[in-house]
Amino acid sequence: MEKAFWTVILLILCKVGTLKGDVLSEYGRKKSYSTDHELFVKEMQIKTNFDDLCAVPSDDLRFNCLQGDNASKETCLERGCCWNPIGNYGSGASAGPPSCYYPTNYVGYTVSEVKNSSMGISAELILSTKSYYPDESVFLFADVLYETDSRVRLRIGDSNRSRYEVPLNVPNVKTPALNRKYDVRISGFGQRFSLTVSAKSPSSNNTRVLINSTGAAPLIFSDQFIQFSTFLPSQYLYGLGQYRGPLLHNINWTRRTIWNRDQFVPVGNVGANLYGSHPFYLVMEEDGNAHGVFLLNSNAMDIDLQPTPALAWRTIGGIIDMYVFIGPTPADVIRQYTDVIGHPFMPPYWSLGYHQSRWGYKTANRTLEVVDRVRAAGIPQDVQWNDLEYSDGQKDFTTGYNVFGDQPALVAEIHKRQMRYIMITDCGISSNQPAGKYPPYDIGFEMDIFIKNYTGDLLVGKCWPGETVWPDFTNPKTTDYWSQMIQNYHSKVPFDGIWIDMNEMSNFVDGSVHGCTDNKYDHPLYMPHVTNGSLYRKSICPSARQYLGLNYNVHSLYGYTETKATYTALQKTLTGKRPFIISRSTFAGSGHYGGNWNGDNHATYVDMHSSIIDILNANMFGIPMMGACVCGFLEDTTEQLCQRWTQLGSFYPFYWNHNERWYIPQDPAAFSEEMAKSSRKVHLIRYSFLPYFYTLFYDSHVNGDIVVRPLFFEYPNDKNTFSIDKQFMWGPCLLVTPVLEEDQQQVSGYVPKDVWYDFYTGQKINGNGTYQTLDAPLDKINLHIRAGCIIPMQNPALNTVKSRKNRFRLLVALNSALEASGNLMWDDGESIDSIEKGVINRLDFVVQKRTLVVSMTESGYKTERMTLGSVDIFGMDGKPSTVLMNGHRVKFSYDSTNKVLQITGIAENLFRDLVVNWK
């Protein structure tokens, strides 16, 4: 009875607006500052001591009430907020505390009921403070779902009407976790809504508060503006992509905006919204623990950061559907995150080789000339690509025989050389061809799978082939259409993978050839800080109609849904073989189906450095198959820049060289002999590491492990590593330190507190958690092996077909206890179901007590050969008198300067256990 009474009272307060003045006209348009409102503010000051409500202990605790950039006293007071102009709140760059901020009594929503549910906690909320945005939800639900011991889901939505939700295939959990490592609390009945998520530190009884909305900006939930904010436990924040900026976010009044757009990074616009949407962040806490948060929302949004530290999500649609990942290690966080969005796909082995591309080959013959040039230089290469020039008039699924030449013959020759072929496919379909002359349009029109405008007619824009329409990949029929197009083209040109581009969706006119509407979807009242201030700039109208609803909601899913459909199409086309897809546009979960590159970069050292950040972020976003245009896509590169970038690119997961047609050729054989020699050297090193790299991708596919990782993933208790984004690690064992500046023969590299070995010499380095100056002549990239690791390697060759037949090598790096371990996964490298069917071999390597044991723990792949040819052991404390392999003496050499034992000239079958002893 008491609850019902207070619910009625709260409803009355909401309707009459006594907790805050109702100062919005119909449809939410602001009234001008009026005498009536002045009286209201004065009355508030008398009744509630308004000045006290605006007093905050620190300016850092100000939560911005005017989310637009044009702050004014009038609009601020209209919103019932506090005005104290001590700074201007700009977009992106540090701009200081906001002039307009929420008073402490700005309630937002009040809790009207809290109860236990079958999955956790269920609460009902009621609107108590009308905001300044129209069509607010009066009643909300707030559900807490205990999905796993280390993952909790928080959902807030309208109790009385359904709203758009992201159609990601997330786990459907039916029973709550019982051994939870976290605690969730919602404020009590009649109180302002707030929630906290806390967890116990694994090393102590201290409580880690991960989410805390108490006292932060109020919850706002209107049709086109949703706000949820939280205090953060530390300033060390990562993620929130795709953007250009440092790996570690600057939280000093900065903003990240998410909305997919065909946008290379413009000068002076760091933080611009780019090709992908990843509303996920990871926080490194002060004690070295970590947690993560994922907002499952695909609408345009801003994420505002402030040095409290605190964060505010502001999105213009959908619901609040938030996952909190407890960690406690950063690696745990990514595993927990990819358990939700999908583990990364397992790449074919050949895709780890070198890819050569360019927009500018013009013909099939010239394409083959580049392949010949790279091979003549002795530089390993596995894949040759073609940009749009292969097509007829830049139309998808066509070949321009009259200009480009014989594409099928080119592919046949590439296959003859035991290499692979990939070509670009844009998402836009030409719509101005004569009827019956262009099947991709005719069939798509007949199937009714193209996106419509707001009135239901085809939405027509412009892209490379001219007037263009776009397949709607949220429509299930479109996957069938896309599969048909790909299968038909593959029957003529047997390509091995697909490069999908322009899928943000990129448009050469704004919205459509007929423009866009004036409605609230094309021009929302709150406009997130997207580049150029328009949702349809260089894209299609948000009011466009798709199968799952308006483009307003699903725009940023376009690249994801196309990648998913392309994966399905390639499964049908490449019978039994793994699809390989590289997409420019991504969303959370894209890595489950394909890889990514960071888009149109420039031939500068700044862009080379930024590529490391992009790759580290992509790995945290569950997209380990990530790369960048080596040597730069735009502008002429220089030989030295290209040489340094080739060294770095050799340690990208996805390693390709690609540039625009107007600039000089930049394949690794296009420069001097010295450059070719340097490229050959580093390519051979990459190819020798491929078994290790491949095993890391297997761990990522099966367990959700991160492949290329920041140093803080391995050293979470060393705060010096938290901001490092000029070095990175492959797995736990290989530290890469590239040169990122011009005319440098040395590089300053951070060496974590550990034992390390120089890859080239085996020289031992005792890291003490400081920067060290490392020699870096033009033909060298610094590589260091972490003590305690055993890295499986293989003698390299000019492509992976040949290298996979070569003998294996074990690189053993002993730790201070003279121990080490490692593992290898091996299969045929291309079967789509080899892992699921167990047609794989797994080997473990362990060194203890001066004994190396090699054992095959799984032997489902019955290949003809897996042969061990050599073992290198770093960190030997002295020259052994005898080395035995399975009881038989073997030849060895010992480098007394660097303390390296080399066992060579052997040919041991890895299908039987091996024991290597030394005395």
C-alpha cells in the first residue's frame, strides 16, 4: 500500500514538473529565456538554496548539461542546470570543465520498485525530473542479469514500448551464475536511480568499484537522447574506437564520437569518428587489476571523459544494454568480451604471409610484373591483390577484359606459383545500366533487397560506378543474393578471398541524389559530434528504410552485416576451406567473420606510429587480423620510410603493402638493392615465426585470447607500460621495438623488469623497467624474446606452401630457473572445420632440469611430415659436455659470448616424444 501511494505521488510530481520546471515547448523545441523562468529559478533558489545545489567540491565533478558546443546562460538555466562560466566545452580537444552542469538535486529517474528476478535483480523506475529532450519514457525497467561468474549484464529500457536493439548474436543465458565475483546494487525505493558494480580484488579483500553512477550525471531516457554516466576507478582508459589518438586516452575533458564514416584522419582533427564502431572500454585499475565495459548500442553516440575520473555515454537511440567484464587481468577482460561478441575467426595459414596490392596496376600483365619483381628479389610473398581497375567500369562482379586484360589467366598463373589472389568488392551496386545487361542489379531488384528511402522508393546515391544502390545486409534474403553473386563470379575468376570496401556506407553525395528529409532522423535534436556535423555527410540518409528498421539505428552495422554475409557466401563458394575477408568498416563482433585494415593512411612517420595503436585497439576489439597500408596509401613514400615501415609491417598480423594510383610504386622490390635486401631479411624472419603466430591465432579463435598486445597486458603491475604505444608484443613472448622516426640508427625501447634475449644474437638483457638505447641500423628491427618461452619456428621459404614443408626449429629462452615452455598447433592450414573435428596436432614443449621434452598431446592431423631440424637454447650457463636426443649423442655448438647452445643437422619426427638432455 505504501509503495502504491508513493508511486502515485511520484507520478503527480513528474506530470506537474515540480521537481524541475517544464520549460520545453511542444516537440522539445526550447522556449526563449522568460520572466516566468526567472521567477522559477528564483523560487528554486529560495526553496532549495540553489547556490548550494550548484556547489561541487571540485570543478572536475561537473557533469556537462549542455552537450552541444554552443553553451549559453539562457539555455543552461532553461534546463534547470547550473551556470558558472569558467571554460568552454569543446569537441575532442581538452577544453576544461563545462560552464553548464547538473545541480545535485537533478533527479532524473526515481526507483519505484526493486525485487529479485530469476536472473538477478529487476527494478522499476519512474521519471521524476523532466529533461530538455522530447518524448521521454515515463516508466523504465532496469534489469541486472548474472550471466556468468565474471560477467554481468545491465539493461535499461522503456517499460511500455519496445525499442530498437542491436541484433548481435550474444549469449542467451537462462540460469544465473552462482559463484559471482561481483556485487550489483541499485538504489532503494523512492531514491534517485543509481547503481554500482563492485568486485573483490583477487589478491586481497579490498573491493573494486567498477561502475558507480551515484552522484554522476542523471539518467536521461528519451526517444532520441539517452544518457548514462559513471565514475571510473582510475584514469587508465583504453578502447572506444575507432579513432586517431594515443592508446591510453587522455581523460582531461575529451570526447570520443562513434558513427561509422568513410573518413581518413584529417589534419588537426584527432578523435574524429572513423570507419568502425566499438563502444567498449578497458580500464587498468590502480592495483594492476582490469575490467571492461561494452555498451551494446549501434546508434550514433558521444562518450565524454572527464578527469574525476568519470565517463558519460550519450546515444541517440536504442536502449542501455551494458556488459561489465570483471577481469581481473586485461587478458581475462578480452576473453570475457569475445565470449559475448564472438571469438575471432580462424585464418587460413597462407593469410599470414605477405600481401601485395596497389590501386594503379591498370592491367593484368602489370600486376604480374610486380609479382615477378618481388620474386626476383627473393622476397617471400603469398598473396597478390587487385583494386577496382580489374572491373568493367568499376562495377562489382565484372571483369574489364578490354582494359585490364585476362583476369582468369592472371589468377591461374598466380595459383600456378602456389600463391593466392584477392580482389576488391565494393558494397554499392550500379543502378544505371540498361535493363538485362547487369545481373547484380537486375537480380537484386527482383529479389527486393536494396535499401529504400523514407518514402519506400529505392535510395540512389553515387559511388565509383556512378549512380548506386546498396544491398540491405540486415535482410536475410540478401545473404542468398550475395552468395549467388560471389559464386557466379568465382566460377569465372577463382579468387581465394575478398576485400570489401566503402562499407561505412560511403557515398559521393550527401544522403542520396535527391537529398534527405527534414525529419528527426536525418536531423536529430541532439547531434553527436560527428565530423562535419551531419549523420549523412558522405553516406546515406539515416531515414532510409532497411529490413531491421531505419538506417538511423543500423547504419554502423553495415560493414559488420556485409562481412557476415560475405563469410557465409565464401563458405558456400570455397567448399571446405576457410573464408578470408578484409573489411574497412567494422562493429563489435566483426572479428568473428573477418579482418580489418585501418583505412586510408598517409606516407608519414606519424601514420606509421598510429598504425601500432590501431592494431593494438583492434586486437582489444576482438579483431586480431588487423593491418595498415605499409608505406602509406596517400602521398609518395620515401625509401627510408618504406624500409622502416616494411620492418614494422612484417610484424602486423595482416601484412600488406597498398597505395593509391597517383603515387610512386612502393612494393619492397621497387627501390634500391639495399632496400630489397633489407626487405628480404625481415620477410624471412616473419615467415620463420609463422608457426608461433598461427598458434596464437588458434588460441584467439578457441579461447578469445589476444594475439598482438600492449605491454601492460603482460606487465599489469608496471604503470610505466600503461602508456606505451610505440612497442608491442606478439603473444607473451616476442617484444617488437620498431624505429618510428627519420634518420635514426638507434631506438629507445622500454625493457620491462624481466629477462630478455636479443633475437639475432641470443645476448641476455636483464630488464629493470627502464628505457634502453638499442642499436637499430637501417636493415634491422629490434626483436627480443622473453625468458621462459619456447617459440616454435620453421625454416622460411618464398611462400607458405613451401615453408610449411620445411623443418621446424625451437627457440628456447631459459629463465633464471633454467626453465621454459611453449606449444604449437598444426593442421592443414585451410580446412574450415579442422579444429571442430579435431583434425589438428598439438605439441607441448617444456624445459626443466636441463631437459627439453617435446610431446604431441593431440595427433588428429596425419600429415606426412613434421620434422624438427634444430634447437637453439638461449641463456645456457655453460658449454655442455654432452647433448643427448632420446639417448643418442647429437652434434652441437656453443657460443660462449652470448651463452647460446645450437643443436643443428637433426631430422627428428615430431609424432614421437623427444627428450633432449645436456650435461
